Amino acid sequence: MRVLGVDPGLTRCGVGVVEGTPGRPCTLVAVGVIRTDPDAPLPDRLLRLDTKLTEYIARFAPDAVAVERVFSQHNVASVIGTAQASGVAILAGARADVAVHTYTPSEVKAAITGSGTADKKQMTSMVTRLLRLEVAPKPADAADALALAICHVWRGGTQARIAAARTRVEEKGTRT
């Protein structure tokens, strides 16, 4: 399974592509950050995100896109830009007919470190170890995008296998 992880942000949007199967180490395919000019008009910034995410999807042909679910209790202004970037990522995946899944930060942290309260340093360290990288991905947005992709391979891949098995069982039951 190949997954594009997206850590949405209006100024810096982390993107990471990994390949793997549930229960096994993933392999890094690509990682980067899409940047937009904070002084540019909002429509131009969103269009740049859409264009670059569409290019990532076309180039790397992921089986799924995993996007961080926007959540914040404190900084509403920051959350609005993040939510807009998240919407662009979800739309880019849907437009390409790629399955899109969202995960909360605590779901990703729990999947990667075993603790839903891990900090950025712990997350980056674990992503580096899990992907067997010599150097930690930087900036943190890139590491977070890889964490999202790994989370989906492990959690989403398992969920997809369970759903497929259920479908097979149901189909057998209707044939008899």
C-alpha cells in the first residue's frame, strides 16, 4: 500500500509518501513541504496547495491520502488556515478518486509512539527510526506528514483488510 500523508498548513504543508503493509516497516518514497507566500492573496495560496498536492498524487499514485484532522481549542485564526489547507488536501485526493482518511493528532501519536501525548521531538525520532532513515526529516511538518502516512498504512490497512474479509464472508453467505 502506498500512502500520501498530508500535514495541512497554509504557509507550510508537509507531504510524505510511504509504502508498506500493516505490521511491517514502511519505506520512504518521498517527503517535502509545500510552501506558500504569507503575503499572497488567500485564493492564490490555496491554488498553489491544490496544484502541488495534485502533482504529488499524479507523480506518486498513492492508494490512499491521510490528512491530519484539524483540531484546536486555542488559536482560532491559526485553525482557519489549517482547515482551509486540509479541505484542499481532501479535495485533491477525492478529485483523483483516491481514498481519503483523516486522523486526529492523538491517533497519529498513539500509532507511531504508543502514546497519544507524544511531543514533536518524540514523533520525529520515531518516524526516523521506523523508516530507518539516517537523518531526521525536517521541518517537523514533513515528519508529521510521514507519521500520518505510516499511521494509515498500519491502521487503515488493517481496517481495509477487515472490511474486505467481512465482504467476502457476506458474499459467501448470500450465495448459499
